[in-house]
Amino acid sequence: SQICTALHISGSQFKQWCQASNSTDVMADFIELPSSSEVIVPNLAVKLELNLSNGDNIHIHGELDTHFICTLIGALKS
């Protein structure tokens, strides 16, 4: 249960993962994705508005990096 809590998953999802990892099925070959020519520019100035289902609103303005966005998503999931 500590694993499920730490990963924010249900017990049934964890059980499915355990069963899949113990499977004797042959794994599919690795599929390489084509490289992207798109350049990712960090710290873009953005305006982000979130309207939550409970009526709350979050407004964020300025430069956002990947770490901040991931932290925000994690907080919204909990």
C-alpha cells in the first residue's frame, strides 16, 4: 500500500503491473521514434489560466520551466 500511495495508483493497477512484469510473454522489440527537428526553448513567457471544477481559478503569468509545470501537474493530481 505504501507503493500505491507513493505512485498515486490504485491497488488493482499495481496488481496488473506485477502480473505483467511476471509474464513469460516475449516482449515486443524496441520501437525507435524519429528524432524531432523541433527545438524546445525553455522558460517561455506564457499566460496560464486553470479553471478548476470546484470553481477555483489559477492564473500564472511569466516564464515557466519544465520542472515547474511537472510540479504543478503533480499538485493538481493530489
